[in-house]
Amino acid sequence: MSVLEVARVTIDPTRSQEFEEVFREAIALVQAAQGHRGSRLARDVENPGTYLFLVRWDDLADHVDRFAGSEAFGRFESLIGPFLLAAPEVTHVEGADIEEVVR
């Protein structure tokens, strides 16, 4: 069963455009990682400067053991780190893969 990483990221909202441009480069490092299944950055419309970064991994070890300890993760952090107002809040969830039916 795959694992979904949910990271809440907070930056200075006046730097959102610059952050999103840099994130395009940074996300490529995540996408190239072993076990990466998909990822997405979503902007919070009610809280400027707040984003959710969602990454689907094959398993938890792909994120916390392999990617987080890699040179690519160091580069990822160096790209987005200057924008962060605080350390990202990160959690991992699994299961309950329920598809929404839109009518």
C-alpha cells in the first residue's frame, strides 16, 4: 500500500511567485526519487503564503530513509529553504483510498 506525504509549507506571501518558480526545479528532484508515484503543490486560497505539498510514495521508507537521506534531498532543501518561514509540518497517511464521485 502506498503512503501519502502531506507537508504544510509556509512562506512570505509576497514571494509566492518566486517560490513557485523555484519549486518547479525542486519538485523534479522529488519526482526522480526511488518510490515516487506522484506529487502536487497546492496553494491555500484562504491563507496566502501557505501551501500543501502532497507526494505519493511506494512506502514510507522511500521518503524517510532513502529520499530524506539523499543528496537530492539536500539540493531540494537548499532550493526551497530560503523561502520557508518555519519548518514544514509533515505527516504520512495511508489507506482509505476513496474516489469521489462527482455528479
